[in-house]
Amino acid sequence: MDSILILFKLFISFFKIGMFSIGGGMAMLPLIEKELILENKFIDYNQFLDLLSISQSSPGPIAINSATFIGFKVNFIYGSIISTLGIILPSIIFINLISPYLQKYFNHPKMKNLFKSLRPITIGFILSAAILVSQKTIIDIKSIIIVFISFYSLLRFKIHPIKLILFFGIFEIIIKRLPF
């Protein structure tokens, strides 16, 4: 496929993701799946899971990290630049064009209703992302146990997520070294 066409498709895909990602990085995962895996086939599901791990463990917003990672994978430095521009441009447009009006009418009842209706959509996106990722990563009894222990520890005991990451990282290293 022609390099210019690939760059254009990358830009449009990330522009759409940036335009309609309501609720942050995790909420954008269903859009990434649709645009980048299913429609344009820029990455596959395994690469998607790698992207998720890299994007969440790297400093910065998941949207920009994802765009940069996928862009580089598809078309190296030009792909990274184009993808990153595509993901941030909707926010720049929104802030510069709509923000003054949003501020002026923020307390208007219709605006409040709009934002109220967007909250459940965000939860739906995040739940969809959780299901998508779980279908690809919960593959054995060990991963099921880790999911439940993590979930329970976060909710019940309010354990810091970094402690869980370190604990299960060390746990995995130890398990891999055992002879059975």
C-alpha cells in the first residue's frame, strides 16, 4: 500500500479516535479495536495487548502513547508523528473553538443533561474495554486467580496498584523459576 495512503489512513483513524474518545484512555480501547484492528488491520490483537501494556507503563496519556506506538509500528517516525497529530488535533480544535461557549453555558440545564448522558456511555466504553482485554488475557486458572485477587485487593483493602504490580511481577518471576 502506498506510504502516503497509509499515513492518511493512520491520521483519519486516530483523528476519529481522538474526536469520539469520551472518558479517557481506557474508554478509547473499543474505538482502537474497531479502527485499527478490525477495519484497517494496522495491528492484531496480540499487538493490541502489547500496546496496552506499553502505553499504560509509559509516562503520559494512553491515547498519545498508543498513537505513537502504533504509528511507529506502521510507518516508523512519520507514522508516529501523523498518528500523534491525529489523536491530539480534535482536542486542540475543541479547546480553541468550543471551550469558550462551553464555559459560558456550562451551568445551563441542557448542558448538564448532556454531560449526565455521557457518563453512562463512558462506563459502557470502559466495560467494553475490560471485556475485550479479558477475553484475550484471561487464558488459564492462574490469570483468573490474579484477576480476582487484584480486583478484591483494590476494592476491599485499597491496596495501592503499584504494590499489586510489583507483587505479581515478582510472583511471576518466581513461578517461572520453579522446576514444575
